[in-house]
Amino acid sequence: MATREATHAGSWYTDDGPTLSLQLQSWLDKVPPSIDGIGQIPQAGARIIIAPHAGYSYSGPAAAWAYKCLDLSKWHLSPALPIPILSNSDIVNASSSSAPPTTSTSPPAP
């Protein structure tokens, strides 16, 4: 299997694999299993997150909270899958939502 070179290792995050694994796991482990006013983590049905993506030393702890909220029970994530580039017409206008961005709501029924 072809592997893409980690071009930012050693600058935006450590270039030592075991250290990186420990850092990532420690940030994920600090996210509690539930949050008052929101409930259990991960949020059932959570399919979209907005997470910071600066260097892990800057954004790792905050990104862990976002990623820990994803409900992966029905997902298979793979970096090998192509991700389409969204056009302006694909972006949902936030003002069309009835819930403010900071409110946790249940996902629509399938």
C-alpha cells in the first residue's frame, strides 16, 4: 500500500510515532463521557463536526473534543476515499437553521 509522506511531521506535530500516539490518546482520554446540558459523548447520530486543524500543539486538545463527539457506530472512515470539493451551492446557509449554532439538537429521523 502506498503511503503519503508526512510533510509536516516535526513542525506541526511531533515526528516520533509513539509520542504522537500518546499525545493523541491523552487528549482524547481527557474528554469526559458526558457533558452537563448535552449528554453522552459521542452524541448519537453526530455526523459532522467543526474542528480546529492547526498544529497539534495548538489545537490538539480542542480537536479531541470535536472528534470524540462523532458517532462512528455506522461509519467507516478511510483516508483512501476521495473527498469531493464542495461548491458554494453545497454549503448550507447557517441562517436557515432553526437552532442556534451553540445548541445541541437531535439529528433528524432517517
